Amino acid sequence: MRALGFEPRKEEIKKMIADVDREGTGTIEFHDFLELMTVKMAERDPLDEIRKAFKLFDDDDSGKISLKNLRRVAKELGETMNDDELQEMIDEADRDGDGEINEEEFIRIMKKTNLF
């Protein structure tokens, strides 16, 4: 569940298991887990997920994604992009011309590319 972006507490996990544990064994089968996670994923707010992703980029809490921020994320992901390529990405999303991506611009580009 953590790999899917959920941070459940033990009590929540116990309740989720109890809700789908038909045999009362305290465990669930993989197909039950899939059913449970399908429901959990459908409950997520896409806009909230985009905002969380923005915060992962904006590690200096400036409210914007700079070339420095984007370079760091690319490196963390193992991408070998040069500054010109990264700047092109910023330029495509940057609507107000300040050379950085604010949250509104980030949301717009994420929706446009159907990544969320």
C-alpha cells in the first residue's frame, strides 16, 4: 500500500482486512487486495495528487519549480537531461513568463498531458 502512495495506520489496515476477510483468518487473498485497492484508488482526489506531486518538485518551498528543482528531480529519477532540455520543459509550462512553474501552471500541464 505504501508503494501506491498510501500511509495507512495499523488500525486502518486491520479494518480493511476485516472488511474483505470472508473466512475470518486475519489475512486476505490477492484478489481481495486488488478489490480493496481498486476502491481506495478510486477514492483519491486527482487534484490533491497533483498538488502532492508539485510539492515533491518544490523542495525549497518557494511555491515554484525552478530549473534547479527540475534538475534535482531528473537526477533522482536517473534521467540524463541537459539544462537546455529541462529549460524547454519549464518554458512549455510557464504561462506567466517568470522562468519558473507555479502550482497553477503545474496543474494545467499535468491535466493537459493526461498524467493525472
